[in-house]
Amino acid sequence: MAKQKSAFVCSDCGGEHVKWQGQCSECGAWNTLTEIKLGAPISTPARTGYSGQRAEAAVLADVNLEDLPRFTSGLGEFDRVLGGGLVPGSAILIGGNPGAGKSTLLLQTMCHLAERMSALYVTGEESPQQVAMRGHRLGLPLGSLRLMAENNVGEICRALETYQPRVLVVDSIQVVYSEELTSAPGSVSQVRECAAILTRYAKKTGTVLLLVGHVTKDGSLAGPKVLEHMIDCSMMLEDTADSRFRTLRGHKNRFGAVNELGVFAMAEDGLKEVTNPSAIFLNRGAETSAGSVVMAVWEGSRPLLVEIQALVDESQLSNPRRVAVGLEQNRLAMLLAILHRHGGLMIGDQDVFANVVGGVKVLETGADLALLLAMVSSFRDLVLPRDLVVFGEVGLSGEIRPVPGGQDRLQEALKHGFKRAIVPEGNRPKKALPGMEVVAVRRLQDALAAV
């Protein structure tokens, strides 16, 4: 009998090694190698003949796209992150913190899809009674959705052959196990093998597969890194402890744009989509104080207006603090150096706190100019106009660089009543916008002089 081979896979990068070692030679992480059992070697008989369908090469322009029609999930914000809707045969992974609303979002989607097509909801962490209680509490139509409580991937596949659903939800992939592996559920080998089995079934039958994944302490998806390569779409449902709003952000999408953002509001009857998120994040007080300015950021395929606040105060410590919430910490330190070198303001002995209102995470560089003006406003105790919107990237030499989607950002600000804008010279509109004064700047000194 042939000996079953094993390999050691890194849970961070997915690199394979022939033997265990303390440090992964691919990514440098420590104590991340886990043993997985490989399939038994199969002896291939010589000249056994061909059996099955022969794969033929086709011209790319002749591929028929009508074979993969999208269909809506019932939630416009969910469809936006997916790239326009659900694609048959796609595998989608949704992660998030406990209590973010992953199961609520998928239960709402499945209940509405079950009224139009065959749908199966497989739960491995909750009992059928718990899922039914949530459905009744949310007031969802439960008459057509099939529910199954099972952890064994073999039993799940047998149920799939019986019911043949067009949409399948597995909540969650970390609790599903295969009897052919000896490792515990949630291990690298179990998650990898079970996800591969379910993905192969989805590709073969054209079933939409929705997997729920856990996250680690640092907020990344738990499990092997190869899981993200198997699936077609990966998205995270993010939340904050003091906010009822949830943001669904796409990190990988083979059928649409990456970094698309969908906004939901958690209510008593479930997650409600927010079609105009700028109106929520712009809920400012009656009086505007120093250190506050509105910036126009680009999220996915649409602009978003959010308020950024900065507080610059005299430090009582020998090493002043630099705190950034919703922004990149290293970029804050870089902008402070640019402000000193090219703006003539020395605030190295000051504590600097920066915050994006509403719990939004700003990842793009178009927020540089707004953050700098907010810090100058707080340092000089200068109140910026309430109807001012700012965006632009700041270079190391003090130049203001253009950002993509400048015209759309200005249109979004104009729609919400903003009458003034400070933008890079490269984003100056070709035609004057009625009702808005646009100040185009080339360098940081020009922006400081404008305020």
C-alpha cells in the first residue's frame, strides 16, 4: 500500500514546504506551518485511451457571454459590490467581525431569492430554530427557503444532488469538515479541501456559492491564503462598535471593480441599504469648529463626501503623539514633514489627532490636501467655510497632484449644496460649474493662501 504523502502549508501566504520548520521561507512568518495530507498517489496505466469531452481552443471574441447572465440579489448595494449582480457558477467569500451582520445579510438575500429560484441555506454554527427565529424577527418570507444544519461536506454534497439549488450559502466554511481528513474542523487542510469541493460543485453545476468566513484578531480572513485564490469574489463586512452603519467592501472580484463600497444601516428589521451615503456622513453639527473640513473621496465607482477632523494641541510629552483613525498612520507623519518643509509651519512639538467621521476608512491619497488643511485650521484656530469641499494628493516636493474622478467629485459636492472647492490644477473643470466657485492650486502654498 502506497504511503500517503503530506505537506506543510503556511497559513499566511499559502507557501508549501516538504518538512516542518519554525519560520516560513516564503513570507518570513513564524509558527504558521500546518501539516496537510495529500491525496494518495494514483498509478496511471499506460495507453488507457481517452474518456470524456475534449477541450477545444476558441477565439476570445467568439466566447458567448449570454451563457452567464447576471441576476440581482434583491439588494442594490450588495449588487454594486458584486459588480452588477450574482453570476452563475461563482464562488463568493464574505468575512467580517462577529455580530457585523454577515448571517443577517445572507438570510435576507436568500429569503428573497428563494421566491424566484431554488435556494439552500446550510448552517453549521446555529440550529434551525435559531435561524428561523431570526427570520421571523426580521419579518422575512420564509415559505420557500430550504434550511439545513450540517457540518459534513459529504452530506452537504448529497443534499446538493437532491435539491439542486441555484444559490447555496454555507455558514461558515471554518466549521465544515471532511471525513477523509483526520485534522480538526477549521484547520488549514480542512478549510482548503472543503472549499475546493464546494467550489468544484459550483463551477460544474452553475450554482452561486456564498461562503461565510471568520476573521482573525487583525481583521483579516482566517484560514489558508490559498482560499482567496480559489474563489471569485472576496468581500468584508466592516462595522464599528459605536455605529449602526455597516460597509461592505470588495477586495477581489473577477466580475467587477475591486474596492467597491456598499453601505448598509442596521435596523430592527435587518440591514437596510443606504443609497446616498454622503448624506449620512455629512451629518455635521449646527456650528462648524476649527479643524473640520469635508473631503470628496473615491470609493469603488462613486464619489463619497465625508468629514475629516484634526486636533493639534501642545504636547506635554517629550515624544508628541500622532494618532490617525480611519487614515494611514505613516501617511500622517509624511504630511506633517511636508507641511513643515513646504508650508512653513512647525508643529513637531504638538500632539496631532486625525479622525474620519462615521467610521469610514479612507485608503486613497486624494485625502492628503483635506487632512493638511484640517491640521492647519486646528493649529491656527481658523474655522474653514461650511460649504467648502477639498480633495487632492500632495507630493513630497509640495506639489498638488490630480486624482481620478475629479469631475464626478465636484458634481457630488454640488448636489449636496457645497459652493466652494479647492482642487488640484489637473482637476480644474473644463466648464464652469453653476453655483460653485472652484479654486485650482498647483502647490501647497497656493492652497494655504486660498484658506
